[in-house]
Amino acid sequence: MTDQPFTHLDAQGQAIMVDVGDKQSTNREAEAKGEIKVGPKIMSAIVKQAIQKGDVLGVARVAGIMGAKRTPDLIPLCHPIFITKCSLNFDLDQPNSRVLATCRVSSQGQTGVEMEALMGVSTALMAIYDMCKALDKGMVIGPVYLTEKSGGRSGHYRRSALESPS
């Protein structure tokens, strides 16, 4: 935890959008990960591409990219930024019936892309839920967490393998 004051509040405690005008434009990247526990029935259907609504991971990939791009529409006080790259990748953990998602976002600018990476992975996981809910509504999303970020004044951050994401 930091002793720094909240940056999104003015002297009167009112919400503000931080002025990034004087910040240096740098290459910025962020990666977030998350998972959805789907159960064996859904995992089998995903692997066999037998979900009635279509290609679950393909739709989730597009949804995640769209989510990253729309972050400032959903998170108050988040700056609209020009995303130069966004990727969504999935790993199927079949023995544990989990879909693991990784979203990586890049930008050249004056503010970071952590929120976009987190929104991308969250949206992708929610799309998986939506695509599969007819088979079982008991899926569980989470944890979702930042694994790495680079660029900007605060520099590089990488989640330690020892840090629990929950």
C-alpha cells in the first residue's frame, strides 16, 4: 500500500479525471490473466466445438478485444487511449475444467493500459459464460489479476510467482 493521496479526487474530495497532459508519452504494455471454472460437461463441449452458439473461444477473443477498446466507456474517469495492440489467448486446463485467459494490451501514450488488459480478460471470460450458460449456469469467473505492466512513471511491475492472485 502507498501513502500517496488518491489521484482521482480534488482538494474537496470530488471525483476528477487526472490531468495527464504533462506526462511523458512512452510505450506502455500490460498483461492480465483470469480464469473461468466451467465443469467437465462444458469443457468437453468447448474442446469438441459443440456449443450450440458457435466457436466459444473465437467469440470470447473478439469480445475481449472489444472490451479492452471500450474500457473508458465503462470505468469512470478512465482516459480514452489509442490501443496499438490487443491480444487474447486461452489455455484449456482440461483436468481441472478451467479456461485460462491472458490479455495483453499495448499503447504509446501518457497513461497506462492496465485497466484495458483487465477489462479485456474480464469481458472474454464473461463471453465464455454467456456462450455456455445453456449447459450449466454454475460456472465461476475469477480470479482476474494484473500480471505485468511496463512504461510510465511507475516503471515495470511483474507479479511475483509467490503472490496469490486471490
